[in-house]
Amino acid sequence: MSIVRGVYEGLTAITYSLILDVIMKVLLLMGFTDIVYDLLQLITAILWIGIGMFGWNNVCIIIHRGGCRLSTMYRYIMFIAPTTLAISYIFYLYHDFDAAALLFLISISILLGLSVAGYVGALMLSNQFRNNLGRVGSVISIIAVIMWLALVPSVMEVGTAINAIGNASMVISILQLRKRYVPTRRVSHR
């Protein structure tokens, strides 16, 4: 695979990761509801982390060491966050609500930290290519994640809506950047 194609696919993966990031927050906002939503939360978290890891690993080439470090963070969190999330669901099913709530909060904290790391990565990309829309979107999303720290459901809902706006801005800026790395096809003449 060529470098240009790898960066193109990495940027595509990062856009999907930003979309899944908001979906994951909406699902996490529901907390423990029933086994279907709990499984959706777990599957979305795993997909989001996996896609983010792939994306930042391929984009590593154009933002130097920062992207590589982000990919490594996603790789380690892949083992930690979904495991603690799954264990919290098991505690919830066995009616140990205190342990379930504690592990759920730990999982959310780890996932929010990883979200912020992704926004900082998008900020690095935006700074490198002088894209103001990406910069603004990153700052908006970081502020939205800070709103989650209040642990007040109404504030978290507003934070999620603001996060969606910030992520949409970052997606638009990354799609603009991705146009620079469209792989070219060789035309064969017969």
C-alpha cells in the first residue's frame, strides 16, 4: 500500500471515528438500561477505539510522532476500557450496583480522556495544514467533554449536542484535507 493511500484511508477512518465518538457518548449517556443498550455501548466503544487506532496509525506519517503516540494510546485503551465496561455490566446484572457504577465511571473517564486525545490529534492536523474550522471544532469538542465532568445529566446532554457540532466541524476539515491525498489510478493503454 502506498503512503498516499495509507494516509487517505487513515483520514477516512478518523472521520468515522469522530462520528462514532458522538454515537458512543449518546449511548453512554443512557447508562445502564437493558442488555441490548449495554451491548451496543460495548460494541460501539470497541469499534470506535479500533477505527481510531487504525486511522491515527496511518496518519502518523504526516503529523510525525504525535499520530504514532495517539495510535499507541488507542492500542492500550483497547484492552482497558472495554474490559472495565464489560465487568461493570456483569456487576450490574448481579445487582452489585456500587461496583458497577464505580467501574462504569472509570470506563467513561478513560473513554473521555481518549476522546480528548483524538481532538488534540485533530488539532495537530488542523494546525499543520492551517485549517481554522478544524481548530475551532477541536476546541468546541474539548469544552463539550469538560461539560461531561459535571456528571449532571442535563449538562451532559448539552455537552453531547455541543460535541456533535465540534465533531462535525472536525469531520468537514478532515474531509477537506483528505482531498489532498486521493490515490491516483494508473491508466493502462492497450
